Amino acid sequence: MPIILVTFAYFLGFAGFLSFVNFLLSYYYDNNENYYIFIVSAVIMFSIGIGLILSFKDNIIKLSPSTNLISIVVIWFFMPIVLMIPISKILDISMISSYFEAVSMLTTTGYTSIEQGTSLSKSLILWYSTLQWYGGFLTIFFAVSVINFYQHINLNSAPNNHVSDVKNIKLYHIIKTISYTYLSLTLICIIVLLALGMSFYESVVITLSTISTGGFLPNTLLISDNLILTVLSVFMIFGMINLYYIKELKLSDFLNILIHKYVLFMYALFIIINVLDNQYYISIIDKIARNLFLYISIITTTGFEMKNINNNIPTIVIITLVFIGGFYGSTSGGIKIDRLIEMMKIASRELSLLIRPNLVFSEKHERDNKIASLYWAYFFTYILAFVIIALVLSLNEITFEQSLIVAAATITNSGNIILNNLDSNLLISFDDKYKLFLSFSMILGRLEILALIGCIMSINRK
């Protein structure tokens, strides 16, 4: 299918550009020869991308929604093969381990199987952060493709009040809008961190991880400034909101979000966490700023785990929050708040029908029921996938509790924040076949079963 290869070529070309940028930064920051690997990688990516485009230039056609969806699914599996080249050469690890590392960063999961305490070069840390940022953009593009596909089959996949009338807007316009928003948030965050006294290197690394809700940070980067933690919390929230919705956001809409029932529940939970916090040796302001940072890191599935910030939030609360995740069309993981709200709506209507069987709903309600029914199917499939991942991991001579925690971190793409209570070198003990399985599981979590259902529907229709 040439169109898949052409689409892959364009994304590969963009990855090559990012590799070249990383080469320039690593040339400045590293004193060794690691930076040459990135220019070689950039050349390889550009060469393959241009070669594919030239080979299939006569077959470049406008992507249909179904073909576009299948193309992006294929890209998620094959893109890490090229992106892992610098990782494999710098760390001198196996191809499967390198693939695992690349997938973890590209899916914004952000955990690593590299031994705790290993000193990573600045060039590799930059590359990891770049992959997270690139993965965040790819995630948003994929989400829009899913919306476009389901609209094409007469299902309005965009939840009400969260995506502004995308039905009548062309796909390229949405991509253009969210790309500008994504890039703008990145630049603003870097500038703000620079103004707060962080170095350019630290500002870039932490910004790329924050905007993408990736969560990977080097062990040497410890942040204790409350203002910086608050700024990062704000930008993580931007990362969990639908980026097209941010562009269309009005003051009245923003106020509606602040008083939404779900948000009120989050406020209450945050207050409870602060009350139960037993860190009596720090001030109230420090406690609130640090708990806020960790709390938002959890609900956005960013997964930051600062070694200098104590995490007293129970594991079961963390797992519950990361399974909920952020909003659809954002870089966050999880099931997504929008879907859960739609699922609750249909559950409420079904309950009303049981009590009052003669109730008649409008055509819009019937259409919403179809969407919510699809979300319920997605929900149970998502939970089933989580259980299967946990069962397979339990065969790797780890406890079932550990396998549940790793499975949760994998399927929700939340990473280190969940693994904090486990042995830091647990992932190192996994052999290559389990790393490969985890890699596919992370991609499954990022693709979302709902999209895979769409691919199957598309193939069946053809």
C-alpha cells in the first residue's frame, strides 16, 4: 500500500529534522563524539524519507479517513526502528532493548530499562526528550485521524463541548491549528523556564517532557523551586487538554471547566491528599506546591517522579487517576475523561428508562447512545487488555502485584510515577521477549483500542 509508505516518509523526514536539531544541541553540550551519531541518523532518515517520496510520487493521493487511520497505526510500529539508531549506538545495547527505549519515549510512557544510576550523556537525554515531544505531536495527529474516521462513518466521535464543531472543518486545518498550538506552548514554556533561572539545556529537556506529558527526566535534574513546579503544573494541564479546544477556548468555557463536577471532585481529592500528607518538616507552601506538581503529574499521566519530592499518594489512587487520564485529543494517556462522562450519561439514561419505560429521547440522544455504547465497548476491551498484559508479565517470575503495576504504567503510558514503589531495576531483569511485548503494549495503549476497532471496521468495509 504505497500511501502508507508515503505517509511514513513524511513523518520520517520530520524525525530527521528533529535529529538534526538534536545534533546541533548535542554538538554544543557534549564533549565526546556522540553528536556524530545524530547527524548520521538524520541523513539516514532524510534519505529513506526522500527515497520513498520519490519512489511513490505518482501514487500520492489524498488520504481517505480509513487509509489515514491505518497508515498512522503502521507508523507507530515501524517508526521506532529508525529512531532507535542513536540509542543503540550510544548505549551499546541489544536491538530489542533499543526498540523498547525508543517506544517508551515515543509513546510518552517515559520509563527506561537502563540500570538506575547509569550516567546518560546530555546528547542522549536530549534525544529521549525529543522523542517524547515528537510522540506527543504524533499522538494528537492520530487522535484527529480517529475523529475524522468516525465522522466519516456518521459517528460524531468528538465529545460535545470539547471539540468546537470539527465536523465541518477540514482535517488539514485542524492539524495546522493544533501544530501551531503545540509549538507555541513549547516555546512559551522554554522562555518562562529561562526567565525563572533554568539553563537552556534544562529548559529544553524539561519542556519537551512536560508539553508531551512524557515524564522522563535525568536523575541529576532535581527541581525544588516552588514557582518552577507551579509553572510545570500549569503546562502539564495544557498537555492534558484537547489542543484544538485550547485554540477555541473562551473565558466562559474556561469558567465552565473550573466548576465542572469532575474538576470539583479533583479539587476535593487534592485537599484530602494535602490533609493526609505527613511531611511535617516542610512548610505549608512547599507541601502544596510539591503535592500539586505530583498530583497533576498523575492525572495528566505525565509520570514525573522527582527524587527530591516525597510521594505519599497511595498506589491505588495513582492507578485509578492514570486510568482516567486527560481529555481526548491531548497528549495524555488513559481512558480519557470525555469518554467516561459520555459513558456515565448513557448509564444514567438507561437507568431512567428502567424507572420510566415510556420516556422518549430525541434523535440526538439516540446518536449519543451509539457513541457511548462504542465507548463502553472500548472501556471493557481496555480493561481486558490490561489484565492480559498483567497475566503475561506475571510469567516473568515477578509477583502478580508487580505485574499489575507495570501493566498499569504501560497501558496508560504514565511511566515512572507508578513504578516508584517497585525495585528501580525491575525492568532490567526482563529478557528481550518481555521487552518486546511491553513495547507492543505501550503502542497499544497509545493507539487506543478504539482506533484499532476503527481499523478493523475499515478493513471489513473494504
